[in-house]
Amino acid sequence: MYFKLRYLQFCIFFGIILIAPLPVFAADQPMGIGALGRIEPLSRVIRISHDAGSDGANLEQLLPQEGDQVNKGDVLALSADHSRRKAAIEVTQTQVKVLEAKVAVERVALNYNSKEYQRYQALAKTATASAATADQKQLAYLQSQATIAALQAQIANARAEQKVAEENLAKTVIKAPISGTVIKIHARPGERIGDNGLLEMADLTQLDVVAEVYESDMPKVKVGQKADINVPGFTQTFAAQVRELGFQVKKNDLNDTDPLADRDNRIIEVRLTLEDKAVEALQHQIYRQVHLRIMP
């Protein structure tokens, strides 16, 4: 120690400048970009509603319960007028069958009247039959043709009504647009399907984190960057990767619990893909607020 002190005095006396490397502390290392985010399914949460127009519809039958898995195209619910519209289809189907049966009978009559008309036309030329009788046979033949034409028009009209009835029936059947999980039901049988729709569902096999990144930090964010996700209440940190950069600058929706934090920030949404092992742990945490850090 004595020699170190004497050496320092010597250097100061002769004006020698000592330059020592400064230690690099962890705080000086690039720490990435911090942000708040929320957990969302990759598919987004889809709100399922009715197709009954602005008047809405009452619910007759609800098939799945919250937590049930459904496949794309599965029937989720039937509205209250399903039975009535189904009966309307059955009525038009019966009408078509009755009219088709009448056409079949009239075709037999047409075939007979056609032969009779031709026979009496030939007889009238040889004076074997009167012209009046031949005219009656011709009239019967023409009437059969007109009857068949009228019945065919009625069949076409009934089939058009049936098509409309089938379209109306389809509006009473609510089907799943995707395969996924029913996460929230808003209406029960007997209730009216309101503005919130019938239910919400999502594909929970892949989860995202939607980060609200300050607009000033966006130039530092690139697709492919890694990120650490911290969820309050969970001891482990989850990994994620930047997948999509938003286009719109808007006011933040998420707020920190710190009372001194700024409540009116301008942010851009950035979507990150959560690692697969986080799905099982976080699939019951949809819209949960998280803290994340996007690494440089």
C-alpha cells in the first residue's frame, strides 16, 4: 500500500495522467424496450351473434357450454322461430309433391286427349265423325296442355317459396365459424340475443401478446425480436417473438398500477407469438395484462 501511494504521488508531481478502464455495470447494458401488453388468442376472440337483423332474436336452444370444444360448422344454437320456419318448409315441400302428382295425372289425360284429337281429326276428314265432335276432342287436348302449364307454374312458385323458407330457416341456425373453445356465453334459452351476441369463442391452441409500444420506441422494434413476458402471479418468465407491427398510433388502453405513470400515452400495437409451453399455463388468462421487455 505504501508503494502504491508513493507511486501515485510521483505521478501527480510529474504530471503523469493515469487512465484506467471504467468498470461496465449491468445497468449500462442495453435493456431493451419495456411495455405493457395483454394476452389474446392468435385467432382473436370471435363474437357469435344471430342473423335476424336489427330486431334481434330469442334463443330456443343452446348446445355448447362454456369451456366446450367445437368444430367449424357445428351448430351452436337455434333461435326461437326455428320450429315455425322449419314447418313452413315442410308445407311448401308438401305443396310441391301434391302439384307434381297432379301433373302426372294430367299428363296421362294429355296423352289420351292427344290421341283422341288426332283420331277424330282423321275421322272428320272422312265424314265418319262430326266436325263438332272433333272440335270437342281438340278442346280437351288444349285444356290438358293449359292445365299442365298452370301446374308447372304453381310448382315453380312453390319451389321459390321453399327456397326462401330454407334461407329463413338457415338464419335461425347459428354455427361455429371456426374450431375453438367457447369462452363466454351471453344468452341462454328463452333470452333475447342482445348487442353482446350469443357467445364468444376462440382458438386457444396458439396465444399472442398484444404489446402497447410507445410511438417513440417503435423504430427500435423489428419483426423477429425476442421478448420476455412476465405475468403477475406467475413465477416463471415466458418467451415470445415479435410477429406483427401495427400501423395505427392511438391512445393506450392499458395502464400501469404505478400512480405516477403517465395515463395518456400514444402507442402502436405490436403482436408477439407466445411460446408453445405458455399456452397451457395462460389459456385461462385471456386479456390478462402482462409486462414485457423486447430485447434489442
